[in-house]
Amino acid sequence: MAGETEDTIYALSSGRLPAAIAVVRISGPKARIGLETLAGKVPEPRRAARARFRDPASGDAIDDGLVLWFAGPASETGEDVAELHLHGGRAIVAAVFRVLGRLEGFRPAAAGEFTRRALMNGKLDLSAVEGLGDLVAAETDAQRRQALRQFHGGLSSKVEAWRERMVEAMARLEASIDFSDEGDVPEDLLTPAIRMASGLAQEMRSVLADAPRGERLRDGFVVAIGGPPNVGKSTLVNRLAEREVAIVSPVPGTTRDAIEVALDLKGVPVVLVDTAGVRETKDPVEAEGVRRALARAEAADLVLWLVEAMDSKPPTAPAGRRVIVLRTKADLVDSETQRRLSAKDSMMLSAKTGAGMDRLLDLLASEAAGLGGEPALVTRERQRHALTEALKRLEGALAVAAKGKEELVAEELRLSANALGRITGRVGVEEVLDEIFRSFCIGK
Ligand SMILES: Nc1nc2c(ncn2[C@@H]2O[C@H](COP(=O)(O)OP(=O)(O)OP(=O)(O)O)[C@@H](O)[C@H]2O)c(=O)[nH]1
Ligand SMILES: [Mg+2]
């Protein structure tokens, strides 16, 4: 719970004004005073009540609306929280803020401060906070599902369960080391510890194997559009984006900078990157564009390498993660040539007539689909690092266990559990002692 010295914070929690409704939240020890000052009453917890908001200094009515009261600790932040539902006018919100700002111990909330207080008060753990951030930022269904799973503790509950198993094994080992003269400590403690550690290591490896997919889903599946100048790269990007994001012209070398556009392909976020046409050039600006184009192609998840259908000797694509060659301007070649070319291993496309576009979209969706499906548990580098460290320590524990060194096993397990604790933001040394005394009734 927040201490007496904690400020009471307030902020507009709904979107940009003006809007139909504005939600102002107040959290902290004096939230009740804020509500009484503005609305003249505090309703029953969790029940919406009609209220007339006034400025007590002038007695002026500010607005009519609703108020909600959540008494701490049963609130989002764990503190007393009031929610004001106002009409979403700028002057209304400004007047409410003016009243709150005059109150002793009140100040505007900093970014993320409500969530931060929820974290500090144990309402959310660290990975749930990250899930919440992703949930608000999610732009596609697959991103939303993944974020919601994390917010609901998908990762933390798994990590906590792992940690508990480790802490228990550790406690048993330490009991055997520290209290080996006590009669009620089992003899062979290493065998169950080894079994536990190798089982956990296996589970961690499989969660880690899924991590790149989770991280990628947050950022989007990156598709770079590359190829020689003037083949219709920007035209294709505009067509896929269904708006004019890039300049198209018959002059080769039109695109210089890499241009990004976000697409939602069947729930999976795809970032298309239009790049400068790749060719030898003396123009330093274009040369920089070509350098960037090649770098983007190299880093992309998929490269669509475009060449003109009538080009008999098109330049080959640079090495990327995965390259698909597309032949553009299909409308400019006769049907005989079209047949001959499509017999080869490339797709024909006309951004002008739309021919081949459906097939391309299907292909992109199926390439990106790997990111959808069952949401991954690890979605951030921070979590992956901590989990990798936990696994490394667990493997270390197995290695020293093989040599029969009990104290070292316990130490490696402790470091592994600590690394896991970093994922959820809860690392407690006290727990180990608690565990020893709970399960062995040593009674000291
Ligand atoms: N007939 C025909 N013309 C096309 C097609 N796609 C693009 N074009 C034309 O080809 C020219 C070049 O198109 P852009 O999209 O600017 O080509 P780009 O590959 O982005 O070119 P740079 O940015 O210079 O590398 C423009 O005049 C387009 O109108 C197509 O499918 N059919
Ligand atoms: Mg272009």
C-alpha cells in the first residue's frame, strides 16, 4: 500500500479531446477528498453514480456525469481510486484539473504512473505490465491475443511455477547441507533435484524456441521489396497498402529512402519496406539509398525481389533470409511469353491490371502466418535474456550435480531462480528459508 507521503495523482485516462466522453482517474491516499471536492459525494464502491461536478472556489457547475469509487486495495492501482466520466470537452477537463491541482498533495500523473503503482502494490507483475503495454499498442488480432495472454499471466504463471519447483528443490538441498545433523532430512537429495532440473530445462528450451516468434509478432513480419530501378517496386507497395505511400515515376532511381508501411494480413502485422532500386551509381545520395536497400533486404524476414517480365537477364537477388522472385509488368508481355515465364519458378504480376495480386497476398499471408497461431509466451528481449540465463544456470546445476557437488547445485539453482524472478520482478531470498522450515518442520 502507498505510504502517507505518497502524492495523489490524476490524469485523463481516455483518448484525445474533444471526444464524447472523457475519463479522469484519480489515485492515491486523498482520492476520496478529490471526489468529495468535485462531486460532493462518494458513491458505494464499484457502483456508478450520477454526479454534478462543481468548482468549490466559485460554486460554478463544471459538468454533469458519472463517478465511480474503488476503495483500495481492491482497485486497479491498489490505492483508493476515483473515476470521473465527464463530457469530453477540453474546457471541462481543464476545469476539473484546475480544481484537483489546487488540492494539497495532488499532482498530475507521470506517464505510466497508475500502472507503476499497480506494480509496486503487487497488483500486476512485471511481465503483466509488459503485456498491458502491448495490449494497448496491439494493432492486429494476433498481437492482441499474444498481449492479452501475457497480461493474464501466461508467462508469469509458468515462470512462477518453475521457480517454486526450483525453490523447493533448493530448500531440500540446503536443508541437507545446513542441518545434516537433523534426523528428518531425506538421504538422497540429488536425484530428485536432477530430475526436476532436467525436466525444467526441457520446458525452458521449448518456451525459448518460440521466443523469436513472440518478439517478431510485436514488431511485425518485415517484407522488403527490392530489385533493380523502375521495375515497379513503389507501385506494388502502393497497391498493397491501398494508398499512395511512395512516389512512382518512370524515372529510374525515384525511391531513395526506405519507406515503411504497416499492413494487417489476416491478423498478422506485416511491415512492407519499399527500397531504392539496386544499381551501380555515381550519385552519392542514390548510392546511400542502394546501400540501405541492401541492408534492409538482408535484415528482412522475407524479400520480394522484383524484376521486369520482359527482362531476359535480370540481376539476381542479394542473399536474404528468404527471397521470392516476382516478375512485374506482366501486362507488357504477350501471353505466349507470359506462359513461358510462369513455367519457370517465379510469379507474374501486374500492378497495373491487378493480375497476380490475389496470389501474392495469399502467399504473403501464408509466409507471415507462422507468427499467428497459439501465442508465444516470451515476447521481449528482456524476458528472453532472463530465461536464457535461468536455463544456463539450470544446465550448470546439472553439470555440477553429475559431479555430486550438492552445495554448488544449490547455488546454481538459486541463480537460476533469481533469473526467473527477474522476469516477474519478484525475487525473494526469504522464500528459501520459509520453504525449509515449512517442509521439514525443523522447529528452530
Ligand atoms: N505497364 C505497367 N507499368 C508499371 C507497372 N508497375 C509499375 N509500372 C510503371 O513503372 C514505372 C516505375 O514504377 P515505380 O513503382 O516507380 O518503380 P520502382 O521500382 O519503385 O522504381 P525506383 O524507385 O526508381 O527504383 C512507373 O512509370 C510505373 O507506372 C505494371 O504493372 N505495368
Ligand atoms: Mg520506387
